[in-house]
Amino acid sequence: MQETELPEPGIDDDDLFEHHRFVADKGQGLMRIDKFLVHRLEKTSRTRIQDAHERGFVRVNGVPVRSNYKVKPLDVITIELPYPVREIELIPEDIPLDILYEDDTLIVLNKKAGMVVHPAYGHYSGTLINALLGHFASLPGGAESLRPGLVHRLDKNTTGVMVIAKTDHALTHLSDQFFHRTTERRYEALVWGDVLSDGTVTGHVGRSLRDRKLMDVFPDGSHGKHAVTHYRVLERLGYVTRVECKLETGRTHQIRVHMKHIGHTLFNDDEYGGDKILKGTTFSKYRQFVENGFALCPRQALHAKSLGFKHPDTGAWMQFETDLPADMRALVEKWRAYAVNRGGEQDAG
């Protein structure tokens, strides 16, 4: 029996690692695990499987094993295969980084808006990976990797805290933490509408059946992967609400589609309709106010505010927090002033 899952390390991280899980049959005869995996991963080379063994990415019943381990009946076998084959040359670039913490094992940084995390078609340069390679001679992940050191990622226009691995051990350890949901990730967002109470959104997230570039929620589980987002109200600002979202899983665009699913699309999220006036009046003065808000924060109003994880070497819990970036701060202040004035007008009326 096989289950295949890509990891949960962060917002839109579904293609950073391949995670495979097999349960050996009751009648399974003794067989070397490398041969067992070659038979079941027909599109994966022996070299990649051997590399996974050497990196400790192959486990039986939760314990890393050598390639000569003999598979036994009902063994639970997991294998992580990091990164697809490189198709684009990685070029180091001198791009400033806002580094919050660094040691010999990892880097924690505050990603700015507009920065794509890794090269892909249409984004060959100017990415976070290009910047990292401009700062460091090498990062883990192997010569074929387009995503060296990455264990999670953020959308291009989402700001906030990210952790990058500097060693193979850190790459494996941090990847496991994200995959097994032992990290703590909190985001702050400004969403359309008055969120009445704190809550949880549970619903599979997968590629939209209408537009493969977008994601969608499938509450019946017919498509996509299990996803859970917890949210709580931070501040009500009239026609918009500041919320904190805590991720239990990390699917592509998870917060963005989960909040839209419950009727609270992120402010100025142009991919999911948040760049239109979804709540409020029809007065031209209000329309101008909102359009000024779009100009003030020309992206989805989403910030990865905090990240907690265990240090791969020491096991110590590490917690990092960042303030809202200037564009979101200005946007919140603008809505806060509007909510005060609107309240005064209502009281006067």
C-alpha cells in the first residue's frame, strides 16, 4: 500500500520534497530495501534512492536504515526525495537580505514583498535563492537542486519569517519538523468583511479544476490534500478585519483560499478577487478610499509574522517574530482611522 504526499512546510510548499510512504504486505518476503523502493518508485532512479539512503531520508518504522536493510511484513517505509532535477542555471546575485539570525546550521530571514523564493520559468533571476547564493558559497540539497536549503517557502507577495538550512543535517531535520507539523507558524492578514468570531477552516486544498494556476477548497475531500487553518480576530475595522492565522498544514495558497472559502478574501489579493470592493458602500468617496488602500499596499495583505522550531543541532526551541511591514502598517492605520470616523458618524446619526 502506498501513500504519496508532498510536504507541509509552509505556504505553497507542495513541490519542495516528495514524501512517499509504503506499508509492506503481510506476505512480503525478505528483500533489500533499495530493491523494494526501486520496484515501487518506477520513475525514480537508483541514484536518487541511494542518495536518499545516504542522507538518512529512508526510514523503516521511523528509524533511518541502510540500503541493505531487509524489508519485513508490515514494515512502514518512508522516503523523502528532495527537489526535482535542475532545469535552470542558478546564478549568485548581490541582493540585500534582511537576516534576523544566523549560525553555522541555519539562517532566519525576513522576506520582502515581490521576491520570488526560487527560480522557475518566468523568474530566472532576482529570487531569494539567487540572493542566498550571493551570500554563501554553497547550500545543501545536492547539485541538481533548484531549491538549495529550502524547507518551506512564501508566496512572491507574502512577507515575513523564513528559515533556510545551511547543512544537510539541518535540511533533513527541519524538513521533518515541517512535515510532521511540529513547527509553529502564525500569519497576520487583513481580510474583507467583519469576521464575527474566531474559528477553524478545515477543507482539502488543491489545484482549481477551472484554472490550474489557482488553488481551491474541496470540503468533501474529492480533490487536493487535507488542510487546516485556525484563525482569530485581532481587530475589527468596519468593512475589513485584522486576523491572525495559525497553520496546522501548509498547502499552496492555504490561508488565501481558506479565508476566501469562508467569505473573507484577503484585501487586495488580485488572484482571488480581493482587489475589488467586496464590502462597504457604493459612495464614490468610499470607492476612492479603498482604491487608495490598494495603492498603499499593492499586494495581498498577508505577513508571516512568527515562526518557531527546534534547532537541528541543539534541540532548543527557537522563536522568531517580525513586525508588520510598512505597507501593511500604513493600510491598517488607514482602515483604523476610517473605522473611528465611521463609528462617530453612526453615533451622530
